[in-house]
Amino acid sequence: DYAPLVFVSALSGQRVFKLLEEARRAFEGSRIRIPTAELNQFLQDEVGPAMIQRDSPRKFPLKYAVQVAVGPPTIVLFLRGSTKLHFSTVRFLINQLRERYGFPATPIRILQRPSSKWKGKPKVAT
């Protein structure tokens, strides 16, 4: 639903230039980079409170986020706890990112990194 549809005519060439314009917009959208501080501020101030009201009264499980790549934009979420976010929560985050930053006609990849259960070095049996 993030990608626009453009109907063209091979016979008359109708809307071919519109197709090229949409391809240019998609390329530019795939190159958007969000600074880490701005991304975390957005997630903490605007998305976090909405998630707490939406899901449960417990603390939003996001420690911080960073955009690690463009083309397609890839954002890594570092989470509290050992469980990943529900797919509907990830979709909500993607929709909020699209609303704020645009990303026209390009997919957004979200990778999740839950906290490890092991703290420190693993113990070795002797």
C-alpha cells in the first residue's frame, strides 16, 4: 500500500512520464536518512506514549533505534526484554515513520534486537 500504481499505455505512451516521475520519487524516498538523535526523540516523544495507551500500561520496550542503511531504509530497534514486538506494533511504527518523514514509494525495513538473556561473559564449566 506504500507503492503508487501508475497505469500506462504501451500503444499510445500515455502516462509514461508520470511513471518515470514516480520512479524518481521512489529513488529519492529510498535515500532519506534520519539522524539517530532525531529518530530516538521522535520515537520517545510521539510514538512511545501512543504505544503505551494502545498496548498496555507497562513501559514501552524500546531502548533506542538507529537507521543503519538506505535503499531501502533500514531501522534497527534495540529492545528491553527478550521478546520482539508484535507485527501490528511494527506496522504502527512504520506508519508513524511514513507520516512524519515521508518515504514515498519505498519499503521500510525494521529489524529488532531484543536484549540477550545472558549478561556478561558466559560461565564455563570446569
